[in-house]
Amino acid sequence: MSREIVNIQVGQAGNQVGEAFWRMLLAEHGLDDAGMYTGNDPQQIARAGVYFTQVDSDGPSKYVPRSVQVDLESGVCNRLRSGPLGQLFRPDTYFTADSGAGNNWAKGYYTEGAELIDGILDIIRRQTEATEALQGFQIIHSLGGGTGAGLGSLLLSKLREEYPDRMLSTFSVLPAPNVSETVVEPYNSLLSIHQLVDNCDLTICIDNEALYDIAVRTLKIKSPSYKDLNQLISKVMCGVSTSLRFPGQLNGDLRKLGMNLIPFPRLHFLMPSFAPFYDPKARTFQRLSVPELTSSLFDRKNLLVASDPRFGRYLTAACIFRGKVSSHEAENSVAQLQRKNSNLFVEWIPDNVSVSLCSVPPVGQPQAAIALANSTCIQELFKRNLDQFALMFKRRAFLHWYTGEGMDIMEFTEAESNAQDLISEYQQYQEASVEEEEQEVEAEDEQ
Ligand code: GDP
């Protein structure tokens, strides 16, 4: 039996990234654009039930995504409906409106989005009722706009209320100055982080700044489009969900992933990395050795978040090798990397890097490796956001757009201090050593 996940894609980025994700997922499971199985490897389809509902009518089974597509504008979803995946999604799993959120978080969370939330929850409920053992939800959204960020945050808190014992995870696209569309993105994004900290179990951070750099520097794309960036995201999304979707010795689920990667509930912001990224037009394609794949995973050039792991410490990490890789070799090369860079891994969580294998490689590559890391260096990302937020907030710039939707300025102040606290928590664990911990615990015990 597969433990099912319900995917919810919200807003422009959510639906565009979602489309790229589903396309790659189809290819990995041997399904065509209409969800019909055309592959010949039983491993491909054995656990497809995690993301797809198998519908048996008279003919062969059709695999239908367990997904809800939400937007406050209809343009992006209309393109999805009329595009190559037009036959794939159930027509009654779209929820669109024409009000728009105008890149305003308050419209998504308090006004336009809030008015429609019950209808959206009805669609989600229908999806969950059809499952046998729901493991949880994944939301795909951006944090810089109004719909994915504001309405996405509202959805999280409603789901938390209605499904308190299910895992809530997000793939959250963080804004970047070089791919930015509006000046208020730092506001929208920090308000979202404020919500994610408290209402989400597991956030996989995707940073447009890092994607842009990978596209330009490694893939040699002169001016990358969203399509190019989303292609990269989908590789990583498929990568991190491999142990959920394919049979393997670890047979993971979202809770197990969270259990291994998240030592403290608020510090659940994970950095994905992928190797090898390569220029598809380059003539020579070099097959990397397992140690090379491993070191790439821990190299900032392969991270989807623009921060440098050398300035932080890893609390935990999970590595997944895909294709023909021996488990002995994978475990050895990870252990060796950890030994060589022991100062980068906290010593008070023994065995904090897990290794798993999946024999099914990604489509078009003989092998690949993916990691999800919980590193204290992610605080750089929050600092970048907080600095941009604080510059405008000090002068109360653009606030009338938010207060005009009934939002209280206090919420901005709370978001700011929650982000400051988060940064200092990461810093505290970055500096913590085994000895200090022991002293602290003893002091606490004595009290
Ligand atoms: P919404 O529809 O109101 O949720 O707004 P958007 O999703 O357009 O949010 C704007 C933010 O998302 C900005 O930071 C954009 O750079 C980013 N963004 C929009 N579309 C895409 C996309 O297709 N891919 C990626 N990676 N980022 C996007």
C-alpha cells in the first residue's frame, strides 16, 4: 500500500513549478501526458500511488495526480488546462478566481484568498477522503507574491487545524533581487516565513538567486527563463521524493524524513542540492565517480539556496544516490567527506548524515545524487530577507497596501522579531559544542 501525499500548487510560481514537477514525475514513472502507463519496469510504477490515484475503468488504468491547482487569477491554470497536461488533472481539482492578489500578501491571506478558502478546502477534502493512509500534504508556492505566499500561508494554518496529525511540507520559492518582480517581495516573503516557522513541519527552500546562478554559470544559459529555473526545481523535487516514490531499502515517508532531519521543530528549513548539473550542449559528458558526486552535494555551487555551508554547520543531512551505485561505496564516500570536514558537522548528533539508494536513475541521466541538508548557514537567507524588509519597514514604506486590506502593523513587527529569533536559534546551535550542551543541561537540571 502506498501512503498518499496530496499536492497543492498555489499561485503563478506554484502552478508553473508544479507543471514542471508533474511532467518529470510522469517521465520517471513511465506515464504519458494523459497518465497512461507506457513503461516496462515494474519498479517504476510500484509505488506511484504516493502521488497518483489509479483509476480503473473499462480499459487500462489511468494514473491521475492527487493534486489541487489553486490561483486567484485564471491565466496560469488556463494554460495548464489547455497545455500538454490538459488531460492529466481532474477538472474538478482546479480552483481559480479572477480577483488576483496583486502581489499583496494581505490580499491572499486576509481578503481575496480568505473569501474563497472554504471552497478550496472542500476540493482538498475530497482528495483526502479518497485516500487509504494519507501521509500528508505538500504545497508548492512562492513566498514573494500574493497568492502562493498569502493564500498559501492561510491554507497551511487551515490544514494544520483540520489535519493536525498529518505531515505538512512545502516547496517554497524564495525571492531574489535578480529575478524579482516587485519591490514588496521582502515583505511578502518575511510574512510567509513567520507563518511557515509555526505552521509547517518541513520546508524545502528553493532560492531563485541560486537557481539563476546555476542556470547562468553551470548550464550556460545567458538569460534564464522561469521555464529553465523550473526545470532545475523539478529535478530536485523528484530527487528528494525518490525514497517516497520507489521501492528501496529505506521506503521513506515524509514523517521519517522529518524525524531524521529536524532536531528542533522550528528549524525545519531544508536546503536541497543536486549533482551533477551539467550543460546539456557540452560535448563531453563526464560520468562522475561516487566520491565526486558526494563532494558536489556539499558544494555551494550545487545548492539551490544561495548561502555558503562553509560558514555554518550541518545539523543533519540526507543523501540519496540514484542509478547504479553500490551502497558500500556511497556510505564510504559520505563517511570520508564527514571525516575530512568534521568541523562542518555538529558533533552532538552522531550519525547525522543518512545515505539511501534508488536504482531508478532520473530520466536522461545515468546516475545522480541529491541531498537535503539542515545547515545553520540557512540563516544567511533569512538575514538577507530581514535586511531588505527592515530597510523599508523602518520608513513604513508601502504599508498602506497592507493596512488597506485590514492588516495590523503589529503583524509586521511580529514577523520581524520571529525571523530575528529564528536567526539567533540557528546561530546558537552553530556555536553549541558537546561540552557547552552538557553544562547547560546540568544547569537546567539543577534549577
Ligand atoms: P502569486 O501568483 O501571487 O503567488 O505570485 P508569484 O508566484 O508570481 O510570486 C512572485 C515571486 O515568484 C517572485 O519572486 C517571482 O520571481 C517568483 N516566480 C514567479 N513565477 C515563477 C516561476 O515560474 N518559477 C520560479 N522559480 N519563480 C517564479
